[in-house]
Amino acid sequence: MRVADLARELGVSPVTLRRDVEAMAARGEIQRMHGVVSRPVTAPAGQDVGPWAAPAAARRSGPDRAGAGGGGGLVIGMVVPTTEYYYADVVRGAREVVEARGARLTVGLTRYLPGEDRTQADRLLSTGAHGLLLTPNWDAGSPGPGEGAWTAELPVPAILVERWAPPGHPAASLDRVASDHAHGAARAVQHLAGLGHRRIALASRETPTSARLRAGFEAAVATLGLEPAPPWPRPTAAPGPHTGAEASGESKVFAEAEAFARTLDYLCAAVTEGGVSAALIHSDTDAIMLIPRLQARGVRVPEDLAVITYDDEVAGLADVPLSAVAPAKREVGARAAGLLLDRLEGGAAAERGARQHLDLLPRLTIRP
């Protein structure tokens, strides 16, 4: 039976059960493979009883055990919304570390569909994952009340990637590796203030990143004694699937168009009526589309509005290259994978070791 099901049936914690299973498997009392346990089977002479018929010594050196040189045979499951755009580099960084240490990475995609993150995690566990890297579909980057407790109840070590859990939430006890988006936003404000801008706007549609961006932005404005920009307008339509909400393809297009038009109207009014002279725009693609439309309405960039973008995926490819803040996406994936492999290869002592919350600082790139 599956280790996760056994833990529930016995009423013990998954961590305790995994330690007991490991000790019993080492003594040959049970057999363990790919997240399941079985009683040893003794076959009559000449009869094949399948994969559990291997000698105990061979089983102990099989895929559930790390090789002498690293993670040989280990399988790392990774649940992400997509392997495109932002997460392409996150997955790439994780894969490089996993494969360099002799393990294998398998990926489950959620496309921001509600409940799909847990479905994909269960699927990866059922196919043999020894540990999980998780980016759950939490709209604000952190779970709402009553959401996401399952991440702390998994039968294998798990690490949150680019997600946060508030103090007191069960998932707050998990290891975590994330970009410090608040620091990235504050760094952009600091640079613009150094250029003499006293009223700076933040233009960001609602994504799992935006809450952290807003917190860092507002803190920097207050710390530097800057004048607040006009308030961000309230949305008039529900967010699309990118934020985790259910929507058809047609409603997604409408929500995206409405959010873009609202951002354009906001920036035009902020410059012409609100005294704003600089803006941090999330994301690059929005900025590249907004700038010619701003200029068509008489807002010159950078003469009337200096722009820094957030993400730095394509900012350098704009007709006039844009300065941008770049989260350390590849490093986030690499650090998360390395931390998970350390937990798996270090045995019970590593699993009981102090949990880590790693926040990696984004980098500001200034382009002429």
C-alpha cells in the first residue's frame, strides 16, 4: 500500500512513518519502492513473483537509496503552473542541479487551475517521487484561510518554491526558497528616487507576485519620504486564470484586455493629472505594449515618464531597451532542488534539521 495511506490509517505522522519504514526496510522486514510498502514474498522454486523478489541487499541499493556519489536513483517531483515565461528558468535551474547530482526530475503542470496542484502532487508521488518542489496555485503567493494545509501533510519532504506561508499556517514549517520581490520593488524605487523622482507609481496587474511588489514599493516610498502616487483603480472585472481563478478562454481574453486598458488609463492620468514622473511596471510585456500607447496619448517615455520593468524577461529587447529588475529565477530553482536533495540524502538527521526560508535578492539592471 502507499506510504501516505498507511500513515493515515495508523494515525501517525508521515515523518515518523518514513523513519520506521526506512529502518524496517533495512532489516528486510518490509519492502519499499516508489512510495509504497509491501510484505516480503517468498516464492516457490522457479516461480517469478515480480519486482519484490529481489534480494534484500539489492533492494536496499535500489532507487529509494541515494548512491555513494549523490542522489543516484532519487526522483524529484516538481509542481509548477507552467514551464513557460517566469518558470522556464526556475525549472531549468532545478533540473541542472538534480541531474548533476545523479537524480531525475519529473514535472507536473497546473496551468493555474483550482485544485490541480494537489492533483499533480499526488500523481507525482504515485509514480515514485521521493520529494516534491511545490509552487501551489495561491493567488497572492500565500495561502488564504483554510487553504494549502495539505502541503504540510505530505509523506515525503517538500519545499515551497516562489510561494510563502504566513506564520501559524501549517505550510510555514516547510522549507522555502523564493525571490524577495519586495526588495526588488524597493530597489527600483530607490534608484528612481536617486534620479530625482519624487512621485513614483506602481502599475501591476494582480498576480501571485503583485502583493509582495506592492509591499516593498509602499515601504520604500514611505522610508524615502516620497509623495504617494494616485491610488490604483479598483478592477471592474474578475481576474483571469493567470491569477488562479476559473475562467473560459473568452473571459480570460476579456479580463486581460480590461486589466491592460485600466493600466493604460491609470498611467496617463497619473502623469497628466497626478504629478507622477516615474513608474515600476510589472511585467516587461505589459511595459513594451504600454509605452507606444502612452506616447500616442502624449505621454513621452522617458521624458515625461521614466520606466523600470519587473521580471526582465524581454525588457532588453524593447526598441529602446528598458531598465529592469530581474528575480533570480534560475538560482531559486537550483537552491530549492539542492536543499531537497540534501534532505533526502542526509537521512533522518537531515530531515529533522532546522527548516530554512531562503529569500534571494533580485538584481536591478540599468539600460541606457
